[in-house]
Amino acid sequence: MNQMNRRGFINLSSLGITSFSIPNFIAKESTESIKPLVASTWDAGINANAAAWKVLVAGGTALDAVEQGVMVTEDEIGCCVGLAANPDRDGHVTLDASIMDHQYNCGSVAFLERIKHPISVARRVMEKTPHVMLVGEGAQQFAIAEGFPLESGALSPDAQKAYDNWLKTSTYRPIINVERVSQPHQNDAAFAAPKRFANGDWNHDTIGMVALDKFGNLSGSCTTSGAGFKMRGRLGDSPIIGAGLYVDNEVGAVVATGQGEDVIRVAGASAVVEWMRQGKSPKEACRLVVEKINKIKKEKAATIQVCFVAINKKGEHGAFALHNGFNYAVQTQEGSKLLESSFISIV
């Protein structure tokens, strides 16, 4: 052993640290410095985050957290997610969901009917099949085989009322969450919390969630009933890995909400992750993809809404939207917050 190495070894030994304990010491320090985080889309995320947070503070995984969290929203009556949501134009509620963990394992279901928790079925697809996505009747058969009960196909009272009202005109015109009111906003423009419109349409119909656990691992989930009064068989971005949801454990996790067709066009969630890989903050990465969509849509951008929520390995979070009116929920050790997203100002 040369003099320099001997001196270094003696100094470490005087602290009671040997070469065999150094890796354990470093691993312990790095794990303890990780602060769990969960973020999700819209104000419905407050309740969803609370359920996810219980998993995280109990030492659970991000994967368990993002499943348990969005199940709360799937259960809520009067929400736009789950079996109580608005139907398609033929009067049937169809559900889509996806989930992804820190090892690129992922699963999704689409066009699923009469199953209460599509997010849990998506996880079973991930864990128990060689596939990533199951759709329609096949997804339902798989769910039943896995023990999920087949629920009634009847619409909820609110959804039935909305559907009856929609049948009067039978027009499909997605409504974005822009409602000009006199309230201060960080972008010096009006901000409005999501609400249900008089014609029965919800201005959002997805909850996406991303989480970081105490082990430093990321996971994400996304669940939706899709656009109200959509064409039979329509799918948006939510069940598509890389569009509505993407997780790269070396970089970050992202979920999308809004006009799914336009999220799909740019492989939205994965595009945000790639910007974070290049060093952009979660907010900046979301902004760059939203700006790309705005450039693609041109004047049509005024008629749609697209939003992204992202977190990175550092525990930073951010969001960006095409229009004002989007908010996202964040839960950390410091508490729960509902934050207003930055957006592009479109006249």
C-alpha cells in the first residue's frame, strides 16, 4: 500500500469506517435523502393523491401508490372518470387505463365496459400476460377471469341526464376548460377551476398520476372514460404508453390530459421525458411539447386543450397547458397543494 493510500485508509479507519462499509453508508445516505412525491391532473387529484400518499408514507412503492390513488377517482360518483361518467354516442360507458413502473413494465386496457377499476385490470395485464394492451371484449373477458365483477351497464343518473340532453342535437363538440372570469392568475389571465357545463359535458375526463417513492423509483398511471359522446370505439391517448403516460426511471415520469388525438400526434408523454433527459425542468419540458402542438394545430389550437404534468428524479414537478384553466395536485411531506398551471396565451 503506498503512502497516500495508507494515509487515506488510516483516516477512514479512525472514523470507524472500513472499505466494506462505505457502499452501505452511501446507499443509506442517498435513500434517506429521497423525498417522496405524488402529482396528478385536475382538482380530483387532491383526493387521489391522499390515497397514494398513504401508500408512500407507509414505505410502499410508487407503483402501488399510483394504482391506489386513481382508484379513488374511478370510484367517485359525479366525476368524469369511471363507470359514472358520460357515455359514448351510443349510450355506453367505455373505459381506458394504463400503468407503468420503473422497469419499463407497462400494461393498459381500452374500450373496456362494465368493469369498475380499469387501472387494476391494466396492472394485471402488465403482471400476468405477455402483452401490453388488451381491448374491448377481450379485456373484459380477462378482467372477469381475474376476478373482477361485471357491473351493471346502466348509466348513472347524471350521465343519463347528460346523454338525454345531448341526444337533442347529437352534435360532438369537445369543450375545453376556458371560462373567462375575473380572478387573478399567475400569467395575468383569467383562471377558472374545472366544472361541469350546463349541457352535461365535463371539461375534462382523465386523471393521470405520477409518483416518486422513498426508493427513488418512479411510476405512473392514467385512467379515463374518454371524451363524452365520442364515436363508438374511439380511443384517446390515455391507454397508449408513450402518449398519455410514460416513465423512464433515469429521467422522469409524465402524464397527459386534454384532447387525446393531439397528444398522440406528438407522442406527448415520451416527448416530455426526452426534453427532461436533455436537462429541461419538468415545467420547461411540458411547455416545449405544448408549444409544438400549438404550432401544429395553428388556428385550431383555440378549440382544444392539452396539458402535461411531469416529475423528475430530483423530486421536481411542473406542468404546462395550451389554455388557462388547468390545475394539478401535488402531495409532498410539506402537505397537499392544488396548483395552477402555466399556459400559452391564445387570443
